[in-house]
Amino acid sequence: MRVVLAEDLFLLRDGLVRMLEAFDFEIAAAVESGPELTRALEELQPDVAVVDVRLPPSHTDEGLQCALAARRARPGLPVLVLSQHVEQLYARELLADGTGGVGYLLKDRVFDAAQFIDAVRRVAAGGTAMDPQVIQQLLSRRATDQPLGALTPREREVLELMAQGRSNAAIAAQLVVTERAIAKHTSNIFGKLDLAVSDDDNRRVLAVLAYLDQGR
């Protein structure tokens, strides 16, 4: 699996390259600026891009904007964005086009190799990997809203894991319950949130996130 990596801090970039290579990813390019990222994505056509939000020369949201432009040119390009802090605006922008293969992680997560590699693989496969802190903030902000406030504590747990991109099987394993129980909770959640049921994990995550973020 070919990866284009964009990170301006040399030590972190080098560490990510070594980690990805250790898990059998091929590093097509490891760059440090927005212009380099744009060229690499256009010329190399990677399987997935792992991109720091803030890159030179602007050090604002250059990395994210380069990734979004690349997704417009190549719809569905898998992109995993890394950020130092929770920036809900960035998460919304990344999810806005409604296509799969997107992720948003805090940089702290990259120090957990298993979690980081799982996120890269999930995004590359067309799924979604959202940082738990982003989901928690969205849930906290709207905890008293209806019908979100009608969810039970267990349904909120399931919703949070759904929004991270977890399948029913993965949620069942984490909560140590049966997959059938999770399917029931999922059905209840969709009903209370007035969302169409879908077997497409990415579509359901995007739908849930879109619902949680409306009315901001």
C-alpha cells in the first residue's frame, strides 16, 4: 500500500516513515510543505495520504486544503489528517463531500502504533477514522438536544464508537456484548435520530456526524 506523508517536523516525519514501513506500507513520498504535498498527490497517485493540517508556507490549514483539493481532483482519495488539537471545523470540512476514506486524528494518537496503523488501514480501505475527542465534543455540545438527549447511556456509547468508524462487530468486541445486541442499539439510535438505516458503515458514520453537527 503506497502512502504519501506530509509532516513538517523532521523527527515526527521520520518516525512516521519508520513506523509505516515496519507495517509493510510503501512510502511513495514524505514531504514537509503544501506545494510538495500537492505535487506528490498529483504525480504519485498514492493509495492513502497521511497529512498534517498545518504545513508551510502558511502554517495554518495548508495541509488540509491541499488534501481537499486533491480529493476534488480525485474523488474518494483516502486521506488521514493529523492535528495537534481538536479542530471541529477541519473535521467538518474533511467530511463535507460525503465520500469515504477519511480520517481525523490528534497527533497524540500516532504514539500508539496499533491505533495509528489501524486508522491508516481503515481509511485506505474506504472507511472512516475519527478521533474520539472530536466525537466526544460533538456529543457533549448537543447532549441536551432532542432527540439526541433521548439516547440511553449505552446508546450514546454505541453512537460514539459508530462515529469513530467502528463496525458493529468491532463495537460488540469492545463493549463485550453480542453483535446482535449492537445491531439492536444501532437500530434504536437510527430511529431516535430519524436517520435512514444503511449497511454502509461509512455512510452511517457520515450521516450521524452530519446530524450531530447541524445547528451548530
